[in-house]
Amino acid sequence: MTDLLKIEDLKVHFPIKKGILARTVGHVHAVDGVSFSLEKGETLGIVGESGCGKTTAGMAVMRLTPPTAGKVFWKGEDMEGMRPGKLRSLRKEMQLIFQDPYSCLNPRMTVNQILSDPMDVHGKYPGRERADRLAFLLETVGMRPEQGKRYPHEFSGGQRQRIGIARALALDPTLIIGDEPVSALDVSIQAQIINLLQRLKKQFDLSLIIISHDLAVVEYLCDRIVVMYLGKVVESADFASLYSDPKHPYTRTLLSAIPVPDPFRKKERIILQGDVPSPINPPSGCRFHTRCPDRMDVCEREEPVMKTFGPGHRAACHLYGKN
């Protein structure tokens, strides 16, 4: 089966400018050699701490942030070589749900205007079709059509996120990337939005990429999970393998932070020492070695390569020797 989306050695480096002449004195290595793929109908989770590069990777996939190096293939075609007209047309198939439901909506536009904007840009649903489409989108995300006449400030955070999801659905996309789509919401509202995303995936045959720091969220939503640390992928697996048999120490640390809803059940919490190193000057060897409880001398000298532990389960760690 041909992958819907395939990323090969993706890098995004942001230049650091200083002085009157704005000379480049260094780079922020936000994404530094990331590879993964997504099949049609699949939900992929990208997880990690804040600053690990997961959001930047998602922005680079959609070409909202230009990659420094690497390849992004959409249905087998390299997006780098696409002409502007074709790339513009492709944007209808790839949509984004933003993290902040408050700042992502124009406060001067009504909900109907917000939902109509992408349709105007791409020339879809003209005339009488427009009103029917707007009503359908609002009803699909659990809102009433008459609410389309209101402005964003008249809605709660959960309702605003529903509007953001409706906007992402406006052009009948194939892929939706959710950048922390529930992190800014109350827990009860998070559950509603997660259930909504699950339902929409089945209803519209969508493929999803969910970017999150919360492994409890991606466990519920995702078929496969990619774990990132400081711009690198350290482990990838289907959710069952990752949660039952994590290989990388960083993955085990993230899993230990998931709260258990049982006051009588004891759970070992792994506390990392120190802060995440600067992406301007990342550590040599394994980037996690400065905080890893299982570090060895080789971790400081050599960067680990991805090793296979089962179907679709791969991790980069010196604990398991060389292939």
C-alpha cells in the first residue's frame, strides 16, 4: 500500500541573527532528521515535551514552515518539486486544527464568515450551496446553524474549538493535523472533542496526525505513535506495543507521568534530572544522554541508530547494542 504521507530525514533549522547586519551566528535545530509515514485512514500521534519539535514538524508537513532539508511525499509525489498552482490546490486536502481556540479565530468575523473564507479562496460551494454547506458543517460538529451569525467572543473555549474543527472540514480534506487540539480545554470538554474527532474520522474517512504532550490523549485516538525528543524521533510503534513494552528510556518516562485513576494502585514515577538542552547547541551522541537514568559512556560519543523490535516497533537506544 502506498503511504498517504511519507517524511524522510526532515530538518527545520531556524537561523539566529545578530548585529546591525543581521548576520547568522547559529541555528535552532527545531527538527533534525525526522522520518515517519502515514497510511490512508490511519491516526498517527506525535508526542514529546514542549520544545521537542513536534509542532514544527507538523507545520513543515503542511509547508507552513519551509523545511531546511529532507523530503515530504504526498501520495508518492515529492512536494518540494510541485509547482505553486498544484501546491495551492493540494492545500485543500491538508487542513490544520490549531492549539489555541481563542487566537485562531478572527474576532471581527462571524462564524459563517470564518467558515466561508477557505471556500472563497478555493472557489468551492458558490451561491445557494454555501448556506447549506455552512449549516451542515455546524451541525456536524454539534452546533446549531443559527449560531453561525455570532462572533467568536460569544462562545466558550470548547465551542470555539468545534468551530476550528468545522473550518478544517470546510474543504473536504483527506488529512487533518491537530496541534494539541484539546490541551487548552477543560477535562470534560477534552473528552467531548476527542469523541468528536473519532466520529468525524469515521464519517469522512479522514487520516489524522495528532500532536500532543499527553500520552493519555494519543492512546485513545491514535493507531501509531512517534515519540520525539529535541528534534529527533527516539521511538515509534503501534499504541499497544508502545504502552505495553516501551523500549526507550524517554518513552518510559513519559508513560510514567500518566495519572492512574485509582488511589490504591501504586505507580512508579520516573523523574528526569535537569532541563531539556538547548536546540541551538544540542548534545553530542544521544541527545537524551544528559538526562537519561540509563546512560552509558557510548551515549555521549555516538548517536544511536533506529533498531527494530517487532512489526512497526523501532527505537534508537544504545541499551540494546548494535543490529
